[in-house]
Amino acid sequence: MSLALFLSEVVPVRPKLYRFAYRLLGNEEDAMDVVQDALMKVWQQQERMTELQNLEAWCMRIVRNLALDRLKSKKYRRSEELERAGDVPAMQQQNPYAAAEQQDVMKRVHSIIASLPEKYRTIIQLRDIDGYSYLEIADILAIEMADVKINLHRARKSVREQLQKVQVYGVQ
């Protein structure tokens, strides 16, 4: 692999890699470190790149593995709510009360997603925020496509049920 191929194929996915690492780690500096380590690992294993069908999925898998290793090694615990990465900007609305309510709902959704088990949180991130296909997610996570669909369904159902509890009963 040449430098030109690396720059044209790998570097453009760096923002996605960062968002994914940030969602897993919840810390900007750790996410940047993991992405940098992943890019170094990709460069060191450049001979494998020609035989890969989905280079982006391979890079995402490397980021995932490095992030999980970091979580395990530091006994890292997420203490902050998901804030910046993947935030949905509030739509331009005439009514400031409606805008504030929408922001409040989005904060609740992000908080609920953050409280999900790691496998559900990862699959929601990849599918609903980063827009990967089921097949790409299966490649990234090295699981069957049926497992991706099942876990995504369960994750969405859990988010929906918890959000309904908050909205209907005011219980968190």
C-alpha cells in the first residue's frame, strides 16, 4: 500500500473512527489516542489492506478492539453523559419552549443510550448515528447479521420503553 492509498482510503474515515471511539470511551483525549493508535496499526498492517473487502469495517473493528482494551486496562467507567459526538442539532423553530423541550428529550435519549449495555450501545451508534448497514456492522463487530438485527431491535425497544416511562410516569 502506498501513502496515496492510505491517504485516500483510510484518512477520510478518521472522523467516523473518532465518533465511534468517543461513544465507547466518553472522553475526547482517549478517543483521539485510540484513533491514532488504530491508524498506526492500519499502517503497520498495510499488506492486509489489499485482501480486505471492506477497509472501513476493518478500521472500525480495530478502533473497537483498542477502545475495549483501554476500558479494560484502566477499569474505565463512563461517568459523563454523551455530549458532543453525534449530537442532533435543534431544528430552527419559532417557539423557544418547543426547542428547549426537544433538547431535553434528546438529552434523555442520549442518557438512556449511555446506560445501555455495551453491545447495544455500540450497535445503536453504528446503525442509527453512523449509518452503517447491517452487513457492515456484522463485519465491524465480527458477529452474525442476525445477531446485529436482534440486538439492535432490543436496544431500540429498551430506549423506547425507558423514554416512555419518563414521559408518561416521570420515572427515570
